[in-house]
Amino acid sequence: MPHKITDACAACGACAAECPAGAISEGDPIYVIDPEKCTDCGTCAEICPMSAIEGEKK
């Protein structure tokens, strides 16, 4: 289940720099996670200073 970046994103880029799968890219206006590349490791959620990343809900 891939993670999702919420509207609380401050577009700082911390998550993209730490993503081992390269699944995060700059969007407009917030960063986005490519669900095809996301391995659901949770690194992005741990590093996000805004707590703007959460696991997708079923």
C-alpha cells in the first residue's frame, strides 16, 4: 500500500531526497509519490517535518 502526501506538504523536498526508490517528485504545488515505484518503506513519512505523509487507506 503506497504512501500519500497530504495538503500539509510544505514542498521542502526532504522526502524526495530520502526516498530509496526514487518514487517522490516535485508536483504543483506539493510533492507526489508514484504508487508504481513506492515500496511502502515509510522512510518519507519518518523524515517529513510537516507529518504530511501517510499510508494509503483501504
